[in-house]
Amino acid sequence: MTNTDQEQFWTDAAGPKWVRQQEAMDALLGPVLDLVMDHAPLKTGDCVLDIGCGTGVSVGAALNIVGDAGHVTGLDISQTMLDLAAERVAGAANVSLLTADAQTHSFDAPFDAMISRFGVMFCEDTVAAMANLNAALKPGGTMTFAAWGPAPQNPYFMAPAKAAASVLGPMPKTDRTLPGPFAFENDTRILAMMADAGIDTAQVKTVQIDLTPPGDIAHTAALMMEIGPAEAAVKHHEADAQAASQVQTAVADAIAPFDTGAGLRIPACIHIYSARKPA
């Protein structure tokens, strides 16, 4: 089973928006990347695979740890996002960028470690993907993946979704177990799937953090109108400019309680899945 739909979405639909908003998204999700790097036992000289590396900020973070003696391979299904990643790591001799599907790609050499910030939730077949990745991990190697926890505990999604619904009406029900941001929210289900993939040492740690959007309420509401459930609702309902403006106002009102005076701090629930392959 392939990820054709996800490849098209992240290359043609979402990818250009993430590229355009790269600085804002890096700042917003910076605390999540910090979580990954704090929990991943990377060391100098490691050969690392960064799954779903997107526009490359996580590749750079891993390079800073493994140093010149190490190597980082950034993998993503979106060529659009990898084009920007290539610009950001230009000149680094110990980095490779790979346009591929982690679920099916045949890796040439085993890795000491694998990391991912929100890159593992979009595979059509999670068991197949995890088995393929596990096969590409050296004995003693580690996996450290960040994924969104339960949707109700993530107002970054729920606040704009509810705001859009208050203006436009409800969206169709979706199956959150399908590839998407919340496919890994049920940690019991995912740990069982990792075990089915032959990863017997998998565990999860759930962490509460604050996301840190770089702009004020108006700026962040505008960002949410371009990336996320509010944008999806406007598109689904074919809202005109006036209705879209009303949605943006509602989104701004919904996130206003997260304004600390020192900037927006949006609570988030993050699962950190980790495993070490037996030596």
C-alpha cells in the first residue's frame, strides 16, 4: 500500500503553504522539536534518519549534535518541502535529502538513530512502515518520534475548528485513525501496532507543553486560516470572502485566552514514542 494521496497533498496542497510559512511554523512548533532532541539519545558520529523532515529545521538540529563525523538523512514525501530543506542545509557535506515513502523505501545502510517531529502519522499502513523502519535500524539503535496526543487536549486544532464551525456549520465526521495529525493519538493502539511490527521495546511518554506562535493574536489567526482546520472548513464550505473574514475573527477570539502578555502560549499534548532495538 502506497501513500499516493499523502504525497500529492504534501507536495501540491499543504507543502507550498508550509514553505511560505516556514519561519512561523518553525517558531510555533519549536518546543516540539526541542522535545524530540531532548529525548533522542543522539551522539557525535551517529548516522541519523529524520522521517518527515519537511523544510529541514529538524535536520539542522540533528546535524548540530552528530557533528562532522556523523551524517543525517532527511526523508520526506514532499519534494516541495525538501526543496526548501536543501537550501537550508546547502554546504553541509554530511547530509542527504531523500524524497521517499518511509513505508516502502529500501534503505541502503542501517542507521544509529531515527527521529521524527510529526512525520510518522501519515502512513497508510503503520505496521508496515514501522517494520520497514525497524529493519533499517542498527542493533542497539533508537527511535524517537513525536506525535500529537488526544485531539481534545490540543486547542491548536480544536479552537479554530470550533470557531469555524460556529460561523460555517459543522464539518463531516472524520476517522482520526486514518493518516493525519491524530493517527497516533491513541498510544495504546500505536504501541500495539509497533509490537506487531516487531518493535518490542516501544514505550510512550506524554508531555504537556506550550506551542509558541511568533506573532500576536491577529497574526496567529491569519496563520490558522492558511494551515489547519479553519482553512479546511473554509474550503469545504466554499465560503466567500465575507464568511472567511468572519471565521478569522472567530478564530482570533478563540485563541485570545492563550495570550500571556509575553506572547501566545497554546497548550499542547504531545506523545513521544521511543524504542531501542535489541543489540
